[in-house]
Amino acid sequence: MKSLRILFGFLVLAAAVVGGFEFTGTVLTATQAPGGGTRGSGAVTVESSGVETLTFTETVDAVGTTLARQSVTLRPMASGRVAEIMFDSGDRVREGQPLLRLDDAAARAGLAAAQATVAEAQAAFERQERLEKLGSAAEATLQSARAALLRAEAEEDIATNTLNDRVLNAPFDGIVGLTDLAPGQLIDSSTAIATLDDLSVVEVQFSVPERFLARLEMGQKVQLTSPAYPDQVLTGTIGSMDTRVDRSTRSIAMRAEVPNPDGRLKAGMFMRVGLVLNEGQARAVPERALTVAGAQSYVHVAENGTARRIEVTTGRQRDGMIEIVTGLPDDAQVIVTNLQKVSDGSKIEHVVATKAAK
């Protein structure tokens, strides 16, 4: 009896296994489309982008500091009491414009005395010259009168310079900095009056590694950004280059000239520098279209409702675009969406061309 129950159990289990295989086969048969395709499967919807021509630049990044093209700390030529301050901090001044006048009463008196001496010596010389022509004066007396006149004229020149030194003039066009000077203050030739900076053109000082030395030349383009103006890219050119490589850093110092007509750039600012070594146009596609597998890079292009994989050689990057050096036809439509569902030979539909961001 026990043997019959065991045999019956085996028969039930065998029937269940056979029934399961038949059910699975029925399901698989039902889901197969004619021709071997999967029922319910369809083409992958994708979007594509055309190949574009963009300008790519090869740059060397550095940090720099702005310098005024001309800069000086103004100091008086003489000692004395401040009589008049003829500028305000931040004024834009012209070359030769008076900025400061010291008390000049003594200097004017000295000049007047020197001029009187010159007049006296001039009259004495002219008198001796007339007498010499009449034969009534010796040659030695005439020469003595001439020497006296020359000494008097030299004293007048000294007095004139002394008076001129009581006025401080701007040595070049520029902007005057802050000053703590006050009228009536006693100063001497070592007293700092203010700074004067020529900021019409700003120089940016920076250094680049010596390995780029063979590719450096005067007039190269430089792109600059400042934390003060983060949304603005400034353009300058290399104006000067050091004649030596720094031994400790193995870099060479350079200065770029940047026009500054509005005066927004000040001396001492921090700048991010991009020295342009090479600039040119090249074909490019969106970076998101690129697939990398090991050392191989490839993209998928849309061709007559089918995705085709193409191996490419890439180059520089810019604003979400990547340069395609070789491997891609100019008229290719590169697939940029649903790449995880696309493989070589996949059926695709509704290819919509979208303009790539520049």
C-alpha cells in the first residue's frame, strides 16, 4: 500500500513537470512575432545633432597680478609748508598739471634778487663793451664784466629752479590715489604725497612653465578673468617677456597688456590668465553623444532608421562640445538621447535634429 502511494506521488510530480514545460512553450510561442521578432517590441525613439564647426583654443592656465603701466609715489622736490593742494584723491590728471604748492615767498624773493643782480651785471658788461670799442677799457676788464654777468645769470637760473621746486607737477597722465596731506603741514622731500597710476593700459604679470618656451612670442593673445568681474572675459596681448628662466620655479615671467579705457581695472588685482598657444576651427559634436570603452571612443549615427556605431578620434573640449578629429562624416546625424537603449544596428524612429549648444 505504501508503495502505491509513493508511485502515485511520482506520477503526479511528473505530470506537473510536463505541464509546466508545455505552459512555458505556449507563452514563448505567443510572444514571438512573425519572422523571429519579439511581439510588442518597437524602434527606439532618439534625438540627434548635426556635426558643427567651432573655434577651439589651446591655452596655458596661470594666475597673475595687475600692474599700472606707469606708477609712481609723488614726493616734493623741496621742504616747506603746504600752501595749496590742487587735487582730490581719485582725480584724473594730465602730464604737467600742478598738484601741490609749497609756501614760496622766500623763493620769489630770491628770484627777484637774482634778477636784479643780472640786470646790474648786464649793464656793467654793456658799459665795458662800449668803452672797449672806443679803446678806453682794457680787454681784461671786459672779460671780468662778462664773467660777472654769467655768474649772475647762473644764480638767476638757480633761483628760478628753487621757485619751480615749490610746485609739484604730474609727471604723466594718470589717476591720483589717496592722500593724508593738509594745508599748512610741514613736509620735506621724503614725504609721500600720493600715488599716481597710469591705468589707461593695465599690465598683467604672470609666469608659465619653461616647457612652453618654444611656443611663446610677443603679441600672443591672452584671455583673462577677474573675481571682481566673473562674467566678463578680457582680452590682451603679450607685451614683454623676461630674458631669463627662474631657477627655482623653472618658469618664465611675462606681462600682458590689457586696454582699460573705463578704468575698472586697478593695480594689484588677482587675474586668471589663459595664454592662447593655438586657435583654430574644427568639427565638433555634443559630449553626451560620445561613448568610451577602454581606449576606444565611438558615437552612434542615425542612418535610414537604423543606428550605426562609428569609432572616432577626439580632441579638445569646449562648452559641452568635443572635437572630432577623424572618423565622422560631415553630414552625420549623431544620436544624443537614449544611448543606453541603442546598439549597432538598432532600429530607431522619430529622429529629431536639435541644435547643439555653442
